[in-house]
Amino acid sequence: MAFADAPTYTVQWLIDRTSTVYSLPLFYDRLNEAINHPRTSIDDIGKIITEDQGLTARLLRLANSPMFGYFGKVDSISKAVTIIGTQQLRDLALAASVMGIFKGIPEELMSMATFWRHSIACGIIARALATWRREANVERFFVAGMLHDIGQLIMATVLGDLVREMIEETRAEELLYFDVELKRVGFDHAEAGGALLKDWKIPANIADPVAFHHRPSRAEQFPLETSLIHIADIICQAFELGQSCERFVPPLDGAAWDRLGMTPHQLGAVLKQAEPQIEETFAILSET
């Protein structure tokens, strides 16, 4: 089909077709509701999480991983809540759950292993940058980084043939993938991903940075969060930490770099510290 004859797509059209295929586990709504209730205890939160043994095991391994650097043994969800915090543990539970949701995407279209390695690397680096800046609740940076390309997954599910064409066009013409999406679909995967997260009722401080990470200058809210996800994504592309549909390194937004407030030397030190966390976190979250 020629491009001129293609149907007109909208973000809402895509989300409507996605919501019938992908949804968050029911426990996440219960967990979110419990955390937001003023009378909820740590034990109440622990009971909800421990209903899923696989999730419990992954969260405990994360709590004991270099990502947190805690020197004692975290051997219960209650202790993890105490050490990490309720909001932070909820964000980690979201990250640990999402990887199991997306199934059935053809391997020749997108390797899920390399996709999630790229996504987790982006999350780890965004978290490391936020930690360097002494930001509060750095787990939200990890989750936003990890989910920054989730829009690629829903577009691959609903528009598989078109995604294949766009990847081929990107390679043949040496174009940025999100620019090709904008031309062919009318929006890019970042906008689609942000819309899906909002449909899932994920907080705006995660959804908005996902939506604008390729164009951080357009982020009216959470400009710092968006800038850090933008920078982390470019670092992952430049160092080939996993792979998404993007085949070329996007340009760095100067204002985003200035907002970070870091010298190249400081960046190198932060990346060196974050590097060992990437593979271990990927191994933990890839467990089935």
C-alpha cells in the first residue's frame, strides 16, 4: 500500500487496540490503592506482593543487588519496604511486572532480549544520574528509563507490517526512527508509550518523561526527569547497550545536558559505577 493511501492513525486509536491485549496485573491496582490509603500497614503491602511468588523473588533479589548496595540481608518484603520505601517498591513492582506482559512479538521484528537489555540499561543509567543529583525517589527514574520505549512494543503489536517498513526505511535512508514514525504514523513511539502509561494510571512523573524523552524541550512538566531519560537513552544507543528499533544515535539536546549539570568527567565516573548493575538487573527481571 502506498503511503498516500494509508489510514490516518491516532494515539487513542492505538491505545484502544492495545488495551484489549495488554494490561497491568490486577495486583498492581490493589498495591497502588493500598499504598495510597493512609491506614495501610507494611504488612498489608507485603501480603499483596507475596501473593505472586515470582514477583516476590525478583523484588528480593533486586533489594539485595548492587543496585541498592545494602550491606545486610533483605530476606522479606516487609524489610524491603522498610529499606526501600513503599512508593519505591511499588515502582519496582511495576518494572518487574511489565516484562512479562508483552508476548508474541515476532523475533525477526524485534528481539525482546536486546530490547529489554537496552531498556534496563537506560533505567539504570537514569537512576544513577538522578542519584548523583541527590534526587528523591530515584526508582521513578529507573522505571521511566526502563519503560521509555514501551511504545515500540505496542506499535509492533498493532502495526507490525508498518513497523517493519519503518525499520527498513530507517536503515536504507539513515534516518532517525522516531522521525520516520512521525512521518508515517503521525506520532512517535514515545508519545504512544506515554499515552499507554497514562491509560494504565501510572503517575505523570513517569508517563510524561516517557512521552517526551526524544523531544525534551517540549516537556512542560517534569523537565529534569525527561532530560535524564533523554540523556540515558542516548548513552545506551552510543555504547550499544542492547537495541531497540532505533539504529542511529539521536542528537543530544543541549538544554537537557545543561539541566543535568554534569561534566563529562563526572559522567564517566557515574557510568563506571552503574555498569555492573545493568547485567545483574537484567538477569533478575528476565526471570520467568
